[in-house]
Amino acid sequence: MQLRVTVWGENVHEQKNRIVAGVYPKTMHGTIAEALNREHGIQAGTATLQDPEHGLTAARLAETDVLVWWGHAAHGEVSDKVTERVVEAVWSGMGIIFLHSAHFSKPFKRLMGTPCNLTWREAGERERIWVAARQHPIAHGIPDHFELEYEEMYGEPFGVPEPLETVFISWFQGGEVFRSGLTWRRGAGNVFYFRPGHETYPTYHQPLVQKVICNAVRWAHNPEARVPNVTAAPNTPVAKALEPIVERGPRLHQDGEAGYR
């Protein structure tokens, strides 16, 4: 079975910044998708902000096992309608991976329900990424630590809910540390945030970064069928209760009437 992945890219910096275009002539999302397509059992395509409905129609999401999201300059341009569509797909069982500055994207903030803020510095400093959960599937084949010579610093506190697992922790040359690989469960969907990936540095060409993303895609995949009507809150009539009950007291809604508790 082919694991179906959609790599979503904002596709703004690559078009407007010569440095980014030089580092990623195939775009960041294209580079990530290309790396995933080299892996057995993974079929990756791309979608961008500029596509109709940002390339994330209901049909496309229904055919996506795992969505990978990179954004930075145009978070506000992502429509609320598409954001809700993505979030509901995650609740129903689609896996999702947020990369680098996608910590401030609409879908991530919606799923986290928190500010998702942090401290940062763009200085091209060294990042040392430590494996904090050696037996975790996302860390499979990754050494105890590896270094990125040039990266943007992200520092604590990171305004997200307590994660299920902390897979990676980063140290930066300036002294800060950051929880750089975190997992959550939202509804039936697996969520992973991975910090590296500033657009002016060749981070997504780095083999170990590519391996982490590949591992994360496999981990995030939920092979079960999607949960249908994931936001529905149906009324269960008295007559359909599993055990006989006698209705007592007044009620607001009649059986079969629209409404929710």
C-alpha cells in the first residue's frame, strides 16, 4: 500500500527572495516531496497557497494520509474555511506534520488552542539536535545528536499544550534550548511538530532532516478508516436508549429536533 502524502508549501519566499530561490530551486515543498518520493511505499505530491482552495479541497484531503505543512510569510492568507477543513480532516484521522514557522499557522494554532509563541533570532547559528526519546519511531536511525551549521534560533518558552512525547530537544550556539520535536493526538489524528527549516538555509537538503520527516510521515499515518461526520453531535432519543428509561422532567428539545448539548 502506498502512503499518500501532500506537502503543502506557502510558496512565497521562493518566488520573491533570490536567496531562498537559490537554496531551493525546486521550492521547499518540492524538495521535501522529492525526498519522500525516494522512500519505498510513500507517494508525495504538493499543494500551495496559490492553488484554488490552497490545493486542499475536500477530495484532496480525503485522499491524503499525511499532510506536511510549511508556512511563514502568509499565515493570514490561508482561508478560515480551508483551515477548518484541514482541522476536521485531522480530527477524523489524517496525520499532519508542521515544520518550522508553521508553529504560527492557522491549522496548528487551531489544533493546539494556545498562542504557540516562542522567542527567536535569525543569526545563522549552529543548532545541535538531541534525541530525547531513543526508541521513538520518529527517531529511528537518527544518532543521539546531529548538528545543523546554520539555522534560525527558536527558544523557550514554547506556548503549546503539554505534548504526548518530546522526541527532540535543540541547543543553539547562543545558549538557548527548545523542544524541537513534539507529538500530540487530536481526535483520531496524529500531530508532529519539527522545528528546523528556516528558508534561507539548506536544512531540507540535510539527509537526517529528511529522514526525520520520512519517519514522522510513517508514524503519523493512521491506517484506520476516517471517522465520518466528526463534528456531529446527534441526539439519542429516549426510545432508542440501550436500557429502558422513563423520561422525567422537562426538556428543551423534542426527539428528532435539531440541536446539541
